[in-house]
Amino acid sequence: MMRVEVRGTEDVKRLLEEVAPRHAVNISRATVHGVAGSVRDLVKRNAPRDEGDLARSIKTKRRRMEFGRIRSDVVAERGRGAKADGFYWRFLERGTSKLSARPFILPSVREIEAKLPVILREQFVKKFQAAIRRAQKRGR
């Protein structure tokens, strides 16, 4: 499993706690999930299209907060209940004894790492404005 940790969110967290303390966690979760969605889109675009199941199986999933850290994962759905089973992503990514590696996840992650501050800022602004609109609609 690969992990990418986004740092520099302390300023965002401080701003949220000053402006909208009640909504800080929700906006942070939505922002992180939005960033995961951007990663998902890029991984889907770079996924091999031999059968098509792999690209359809790539999804984002919100995870439970652990130790105060907000998580959202990009996963390849697999198993009995999956509409598209992408269990074989690791064989394509890393290769096997008879199949040469055709990495698509690592290049996507490397590509998006450079754009991460911009994507994080865009997602935060989008989610923050949506939260403000919802609050104004409710009259708070």
C-alpha cells in the first residue's frame, strides 16, 4: 500500500477554527476527500485499458479519523460485491515473474505531488465557499 501525506494544513485548520469552528472538521474532511478525488481521476486516466474493469474499480473512500488525522483513500474495488473487480492492479503496477511492470499509480502520484498545493488550495476554497453558502441559506 502506498501512502501520501499532505502537510501544511495547519494554516487551513487555524483559519477554520477562527472563522467556522463548528464546521472546521467537516470542511477539512471534504477538502481531503476532494484532493483524493483529484488523485483518483488522474490514476483512472493513467490506468491500462485492456479489459476496462480496472479503471472502473478505482474509487475514493472516506475513512474514520485516526489520532486526529483526516483520511480519504483511493482504492481499487474488489471482491464479491464490487461492480468492477480491480484486484489485479498490483500485478500490473509491480509486475510478476512473467509479466513486466506497467506502473500507472506511482507515476500518477509523482505527477500530482507537484500540483498538490494548488489542488489543496482549490479544493479548500471550493468547500469553504460551499459551507458559507449553506450557512447563509440556513440563516446562521
